[in-house]
Amino acid sequence: MEKASILNILRKGNTVFTFKDILLSSSETNASLLKRRLHYYVKNKELYPIRKGIYAKDKDYDRLELANKIYTPAYISLETVLSREGIIFQHYDQIFVVSYLTREITCDGQKYVFRKIKDEILTNPLGLEKKDNHFIASRERAFLDTIYLNKNYYFDNLSSIDWDRCFEILPIYENKAMEKRLNSYRDMAKHA
């Protein structure tokens, strides 16, 4: 991999790259040689190492993009989206991610909370949006993910929830008890 090749990768719109991303984007076929070259770029501060096998252009990378790349497939959801949308008022410094496993990790000073969800739900694009270089749940998908993973969850403000959209997304969860909880939350919101 020539210097021009790494510069082409860095010119992409992404701010975070995995080793696999770089391998697929380069003409390099020898993985161990690529690792040595990446080590050289890190040493010369042309790449910023975030964690093993994950790099950024510099320290000013998109942390939501990183959250999608630590464990894939994954998308931003739960409290991160609910807080931004004003559905819950509690502020969280952690970034909450739905993925195929449950983990809490701290990476480059940022805490990431991964919550496991069934593969059929995780890989279904209904209610997900691609923003910049990461996938993020809509407010309705994040709301549904939350009531799927938590039997009793307190929401501060349900006025912005599109209930019709929730019922469109609901079948991907294949959960009758969740449908009852959704109806209960809708009724509470109507009487609030």
C-alpha cells in the first residue's frame, strides 16, 4: 500500500476506519504487510489509533461512527436517541448502541453501552436512518427498542411519538407482550 493509497482512503467522507475497511479499499493483498504499514502511519501521526484494528484520520473523529464500527452490525438507539429527541430528560454521557452482544466498553475516554437484540430485529432497516457515516434509530425505533429491552421504562415526554409509525415498525419484534406495552404507553400519552 503506497502513501497515495492511504491518502485516498483518508479522503473518503468517513472519519473512522477499521482494518478491514482499509484492506478492502487498498490494493494490498498481504494483511501482515498492511498491518506494518499502518503501524508506520500511526507512528508518523498520519493515522490515529482508536483501538485495536480501528483508526481515525485524527482525534476529531465522529464518536457515533465509531460506535457503529466497534461491533457490527450495530446502530445508535435507546437513551442516546431518546434523550436527543426530548422523550427522556436525563442526559447520558454514554453512547447507547444496539448490537448482537451486550458489552460496556470505554474507548478513547468515551463509554459505549452495547445492548443485545435479536438478529432479525438488528438487521431490519425499518425505522433506521443513515446519517453522516453511521446508522441511527428514528425516535419511534429507539422507543420500541427500549420497551422491547425493558419491561417497565419511564419516559418523560411521549408527545412527539408517531404512534402510527410505531405500529408499522412493531411487527419486526414479534412480541405480543410488547404490543400490550405499546398500547399502554399510547393510552398514557393520550391522557397526559
